[in-house]
Amino acid sequence: MQEIILAKYGEMALKGLNKRTFEDVLIKNIKRRIKSLGEFDVTKAQSTIYVTPLDDSIDMAEVMERLKKIFGIATICRAAVCEKNFDDIKAKSTEYLDEILSYAKTFKVNAKRADKTFPMKSPEICMEMGGVLLDRFPHLKVDVNDPEVTVTVEIRDTNAYIHAENIKGAGGLPVGTSGNAMLLLSGGIDSPVAGYMLAKRGVHISAIHYVSPPYTSDRARLKVEELCQKLTGYCGSISFFCVPFTEIQEAIRNHCPEEFFTIIMRRLMMKIAQKISKQEKCMALITGESVGQVASQTMNAIACTDAVCEMPVFRPLIGMDKTEIIEIARKIDTFETSIQPYEDCCTVFTPRHPKVKPFLSDVEKAEGNFDFTEMLDEAVKNTELKIFNVED
């Protein structure tokens, strides 16, 4: 019996003339992600991607696990392929569903008759299939409201398909359909979640991180690289830029008022990120800021930071509580890495009493005490690049 995977998309189905572009990117992402597992035929029809294994030894469970992380897929399921006649559907359904229905207590049958030329209508298919399954599994009871198992029979253009478990996919749009952006990746809980959420909207992300040896350790950098690697499961390959920031932070400490240390540091980080973003053809920056969370994330502070930005700054977490952010971090498996106790450069020279509601004129005056231009250019010049690819 042939088994395939049906990957169905939600929001993409509403696209108009550009729908094919989204579908082609999704197929490309799927092929790249499952390539190491064996040979597959990946096709599209009726708002569904058909993933057909060409080798019986392929681990379908692992294929499902990888597909669950690909943005653009709303639901996925393993399904048995049948001829478009009810006798074949009946024969294969009892065999294919034997394991799952043997341990279930209640079920119902759904029918989706996309091919209207099929002689039986959906209610007839449900009724007849229900009878077949009750005969084969007499311990079962029908529960149309809250069944343990929902058996679905789909009649499509070329074949019929039977499946019993729809698994929720990652949703969103395929990575690569919404342009490129640069994620400021600190190593904390928030920024990896911000990158994940923008990738979910189809943005291909690169990441930038600032290090200040000897104030920050190599272990702190390795922690951020580990986060970057974890994100590749959802975001695809990531270009990781590591910027030397020690001299700049020392200059801030030596020449600027203490209460403005953090806000000036963030402004200079934004300037560097923009320079590298332009080189990499990124159209926006991404941060993990949440309004009011810390002193540098008040509305006044964010306005002072944005004043140096010449490109959009996406803040997908801006209205979220910390508990909501942590919930997503746990889901994408970055939380435990993020809470490892290694300090990043944001904790270096932290002011005792940071300005919570800074005025832009005061910040610009404080920053004007020293010309950082040459230092910024030198930091960009000495930036290290590392590429992280999806682990197979």
C-alpha cells in the first residue's frame, strides 16, 4: 500500500495571481529540508503539497517531524493512496487504519469530495465508510461531537486518500517570500523568539551579535551560536555576523554620561547593524524589544533608538508579556539555552540609574561628546561571518 504525506496550506490559499510564487518557494523549502532522508516526488495541486516517498525504507515519522517546522504549511497528515472507486477505498481503509482504530473507543468519518464527478456524495461516503469500520472494529462507537479519531476520506482529481490524524503545521508564509532582515541576536530569551516570529511571516533572517572580550566570554558567544543553530530548524540557513564591540563600549564609558550608557550603546548597535544590513541586502532590522520591559525599552528610549534608523525596525514582541514570550521560547526549544548564565555585552557597564524617559536632544548631546564614526567603521571591517545550516 502506498503512503504519502499531504501538506496543506492555509493563508497561502487566499493569494491571488502571485500564489504560484509562494507555492514554488514552499516546495523548494520542503525539498531542501527532507533531501537527506531519501528520494521524494514533491508536487502541488488543489492547495496541497503531495510528498511522495520513492523508497519504502524512508522514515516517514522523521519526514513529518521536519515538515512540522516548515513555515507555510497549515496541517500535515500521512495518508494511504487509493483508486477512485469505493471498493478499493474500503479495502485499504481497514488495513491502513487498523492500528489507530484498534485502540480507539470513538470515531467519526469526514468526506471531502473535491472531484464532483465521483458517483457517491459526501454524506453517502461517510455513512458507508462508517458502516465498514464498525463491522471491522465492533468495539467502536460513533461520536460526531468529540471523537478520539476522525477518519477522513478525500476524493481528489487523480486519487482518493484516507487519513486519520491531521497534525498542526507551523503556519505562516514560506521563508524567503517576504524579503531579508537582520536580527539583533543578544543571547537572551526575547531575540530568538522575535526571529522565529518574523520567519513565520516569510522573512529570511540573518543575525548579528556583539561581543566585548574580555568583558564577555567565549562561552557567551557559543551560547548565541547555539541559539542560531536551533533557529535554522524553522528559519533555514542563517548568516551570523559577530561584531567586536569592546572599544566602542569603553569609549561610551569614558566619554558619555553614565545614565545614557545603554541608550547610546543601542543607537550605535543599530548604526552598525544597518551598515552590515545594506551590504547583505537586508531591508529591515528585527529586535526582541517589548515596550516597558526594561529601561531601554520605554517608549521614549525606543524613540531615541529609532532616530538613527534609516530602515524599518520590526519588533514582533512589542505588546507581549514575558510569560507569552517564554511560552514560545519553550516551544521552539531556545529557552533552556537562553537562560544559561553567560553575560553578553548588553550587561557590560550597566548604569546604576539608567534614564527611563530620555529626550532625544539630551541623548544626541551626550553621544556628541565623542566621534564614534571611525570606531563603527572599524567594527564593521573586523566583523566575522559564520553560516549556520539546518542540521540533518
